[in-house]
Amino acid sequence: MPVVSVGDMSQQFVSMRNSGAIKTELSQLAESMSSGRVTDVTNTLNGNTVRLSGINYSLSQLEGYQQAIIETTQVLEGMQEILGRVDTMRADSAEQLLLVNSESTISQVNEAARAARGTFGNMVTVLNTQIADRSLFGGAAVENPALADPEDMLTDIQAAIGGATTPAAITAAITTWFDDPLGGFATMGYLGDTGTMIERRVSDTNTVTLDARADDPAIRETLKSAAIAAMANDLPGLDRANKIALLEEAGTGLYTASSELIGVRSRIGSAEAEVARSETEMNAQQTSLGIAKNNLISADPFDTASRLQSVQLQLETHYSVTARLSQLSLLRYL
């Protein structure tokens, strides 16, 4: 029977290869012990990684929806806060204007008109608030402010009033400016998009509609009432009685606008609730998928520790055998 001998150099390479393989396995087992996960997933799953790939894909999708939920929540919360500030300004102005009556002095009337003018400007400024350089109340047109500069709008409203001097004519001109779909507020005041309302997908099955814009009838009515009061300050030649009539009209309008603003905020609240529900469902899915993934790739601590001890003993034995082989020589034998 022929005998195949292995030279010293070949023996060295074989020893190095075996040593490297044992060290690699030892390192992988040590990593598995510390991380709790197997290092060679493909080998652990016997090459059947389809289920794991599906789980990873679903988790990546959920991460995308998570980001969409965060952004949508920020937008909705911003809308609620802004409309809350507008509503507070509305209520404060209505209260002040409704105090004006035939017994009010001209100084009190003028002060109420000046304050209402400031309220109009503040409302517009607040409605033009942006989050991350994106307008909240301009619909799909997020790059620009939702409303024109308040001074420009008041100037245009004053021009639309023209030579009207009676409260009824002035109020009618302002109402036309705000309600005309082909001019006034629609073309000069509102700068946002007028197309389809924005829809955001927050899960595979759920979308929420962001339907609060600065051209919403509730917001438009609030601004109209504030503008009527502002004209009591801006229009020249108005006597005390006409100013009082405009301020009373504006106060009543601001007071009744409350329910309409509540309706807008209610719609936003419904969208917030839908987003919250989607987030709860998504968190449950992430937890379930995470458990399934861990079941596939987690390393059994007892089995890993046993294998680690066995491989460690194997490496020690390999070193011992290698050391003994390195000491064998004909001269030592003789």
C-alpha cells in the first residue's frame, strides 16, 4: 500500500489553515455570545433566508411609515397650535369690540379699531407660520406663505371699498372682496394651492387628509370680520357712529366665527386620532416582526457556550499537538 508523506513545509501550511479555521469559529462563537445573535445567518437557516428577507423588508417599510407619521404629527400639531392662537386672538378681539357701544368715547372707539387692525395683521402672520420651511396652511404650495402681506391686503380692501361711506356699503364691499372666487382674497390674499387636498399615507391601509387651508371658509370669515374692524381705523372721513357700527358688526362676526373654527380644529383632531391609531398598529407590527426575526437569528446561549468551550479545547489541543510535532526530529530520536 503506497504511503503519502507530507513535507515539513506542507505540514506547516496545513497546521496554519487548521489553526485559522478554529480561530475563526471561536471568534464567531464569542461574538454570538456577546450579541445574542448568530454570525452566519445563512448557515444557521440552511440557506433558506426567504422568510428573514421578508421580515427585513416589512420592517424597512414600517420604518418609512414611522417617519411619515412623525412628520404628519408635527404638521397636525402645528396646525392645531396655530388655529388655537388665531382663535384666542379672535375671542379677545370680539370681547373688546362688543364692549363698544353708543356710550363709548371717540378715543375708546379709535383704540378698539387700532387694536382690531393689529389683530388682523397678527392673524395673518400666525397663519403664515412655517415648519421646516414648509407652509402649513397653503395646501400643496408649501414653499410660499399661505397669505399675502396683511398691509397689502388691507390696502387692496380699502381700494375695493372705494368711495363707500355707510357701514352697510363698506361691509358689503369687504364681504365681496373675501367671497368673490375670481378676485379679491381668492386671487390676491390667498397665495396657496387650491387643488386637491393633501393626503398622506401613514400605513399600508391608512391615509390622512390635511384639509385645513387659509382659504377655508372658517378662516376666511374670521379674517373678514377682523378686516371690517380694521377699516374703522383706516377709512378716512368716518364719523363716530359709523365707526361704532363697523366695530359692532365685526365683533358679532368674530363671535360667531368660533363654531366654524372649532369645526376646522375638530377635523384636524380626527386626523390626529387616525395617525395615533396607525402608529399604535404599526408599533404592534414592529414588535411582532422583531420577535419573529429574533427567533430566526438569535443564538441559543447554552448551545453557544457549549460549542465555545468545545472549540476552545480543540484550539488548545491543536496548539499542543503542533508543539509536539515541532519537537520531532531524527537527531532527537537518535
